[in-house]
Amino acid sequence: MRSEGLFRKSAKHLLDASIHAGRTLAGRHDGALLAYERLLRHAQTRTALLRTSDRPKDYRTALNTGLLALALHHRDWIRPVETWFPTTQKAWPQFTTLAQHLFARYSVPAFMTTVWFDLPPGEALPQHGWYKHLGLGQNMRTAGLPLRFTRGMAHLFAQAPHHYTAIAALRWAQVRGLGGGEALARAVIGTRLGKTLGNEGFWESVLHFFINHSSLDLAQVGPVVDFLQHQRFEWREGVSTEGVYGRLPPPRPVYSVKGRTAASILRQVEEWHKQLGKDTVQSCFSWRRSPFKDFRLVEGSEEKGNMRVWTITELLTSRALFLEGQAMRHCVATYTERCFRQQTSIWSMQVENQRGRHRVLTIEVELPKREVRQARGKCNRLPHAAEWEFMERWARERGLKVSEAIRR
């Protein structure tokens, strides 16, 4: 009981700090602070949206971030917030109906609600405009998307799984509209392409490549995407051919998949992973620990001699990422900048038994969304059943959700 009371107190402190920051951010936009105060007042008096509880997973700061986003678009409200009254006690459906009340004359897919929680907070984002566009009865094709979107894709978009984000739904509809199957669409969404948009001409050619090479193991979609991103678009710290340390441009900024086979690209991916395992000409960076704790579980019995110890440990230096990638033969070493910026945290699952201690999985957690985004074994294999069970237990006890895109 005492720990629950402490959690409520801590949650309220975080929410108060979030509201204070929200007022500061809203004050930078004309009229937004008044709209934000109206939303806060109505939410606090008529709903439980901002009411903290003793449940460890019940965080309200994200809902406050959503209210701030709604306030930034106050000029486009088609109804006053004061005339909205919730018909359910659950927070997410409440917020969904609030957004529709403010912006929608026509039905908007429920998954579009996620756009109001996209980061960074306090900024009007393109996907907010997509929501308002649909709410006025317009077609997604005319929403100013940064990718080619056909009539068929627009139709599929409205049918995307309800648990997807708006960007994941766009990517799902794109893959399906280009002729890809459901399994490929899920594999693509599990990569960075399910979270970000950009350089869409190139990435569409990559999606065609995946579709045309149906024999490609779907477990390799993620590694191929990481490899292509690194080759064409990633700047990194290193020493140039002139012997100068600094920011180096992408290795092959005009790399194309045209005319290549799946086997040839997989060979290049493997060579790249090997190079990452040899690349020690980098400064050692470290970063703050995430809010989530490490995990340890002992199984078996001393009498039977079958004991084993499972651990999940956060990696907090670029050197640790390098060693993890070297041992597991994948590209986790390229995640240094994302870890340093607190966008992502990387975890190493290891198991120790009578044969010794060894690594079994590398896990990526997207910190702003408190979500497990990837989990890969050696050479990017998918998790085995026991590993998956242990990872889900850790995630559940740490208040993390496991992305639907990687579920078995």
C-alpha cells in the first residue's frame, strides 16, 4: 500500500511538471495557451484523463502531451471543447472522441488518434494536418503526403489494423498496395520504415525489391533496411582518408537496389556487419540510464543440476554496443547516436548455465513510447519461445508494451 501511495505521488509530480512545461510551450504560439487552459480545465472537471492512480503503468503525461497538441490547432476547432462530454470511463477512447469532437465532421480511423502523441511536443506536425484533412471528409491521397499514394492504398489505409500508428498504417497500405503480402507489410513496419517517412522515392524502390524477391527470409528485411539506411543516409563520427577526425558522409549516397539480387545484398549486409565488428576507430560515448531496471531470473533447481540464470541488461556505452554487435553479428553498433539522444535504449539478454554464459538476444526499446521495437538473436534470427517468454515477462514488469509488429 505504501509503494502504491508513493507511485501516485510520483506520478502526480511528473504530471504537474508536464503541465508546467505544456504551458511554457503553448505560450510560444498565438492563442494556444488559452486553448490549452480550456482543455485542461474541461479535462480535469469532466473526465479522468489527468487523474493519477496507483497503477504502475498508468501514466498521464502522454495524455497531457496530446492535449497540448490539440491546443496548437485551436484555430481549426469546429466545436468548442466545453460542449464535449465523454461517454466512456477509459482514457484512450475519451481522448479519441475529444479529438473527433474538435476536428472531425466525418469519421476518422481510430488509429489516427496516435498523431496527437507524436514527438516532439509543442510543435505542429504534418500528421496533425492529415487528421484534420480526414475529419473534413477529404481523401488521404490529397493530404500532402511525402510518398506516392494511390487510390487503392488510400482504400487500404482506412482498413489498417487499429493498433498501428498513422505512419505504420501508411506504410502498411503502401506495401499492400504495391502488391506485398500481409507478412511482408508487418516485417517492414517492424523496421525504421514503420516509424519515419523520408527519401520515399528510394524506399519505394526497396519495397518493390522485397516484393519481387519473395524468397527473401522476412527476418532479413530489418537488417537490409538498416544496411541501406547506413549506406545512403547515415553520417557518422570517424577519421577521414585525410586523417581528420569528424563527421563523415554516408559511404554510398547513390546506392541503388536496381539490378541486384537478394543474395548479393545479403552478402553485403553480412560484410557490413563484419566491418562493424572490426571498426574500433571511434570515440567511446556513454549515456544516461533509462527509467527501466535490469532484470534477473533464476530457473531450475540445485538438486537436479539444471539451474540457469536469465538476465536483461541495458547497454550504456558505444563500446558495449560494439561488443554486442560483434558477438551477435548484427548492426546494433550503429544505434549509438539514438541511444545518446535518449530516443532508444538497447538491452542484452544473456543466459548462464553449466556450459557458461552467453548472449541470446539484443532488444531495442523506443523510450518515448515505452515500447519494445525489436528483438533479434545472433545473425538477426528471431527469438525462440523461451527467450520470447522471458522478454515479455520483463516488459510486463517494467511497464513496457511489445510492438505488435514483432509479435509472434
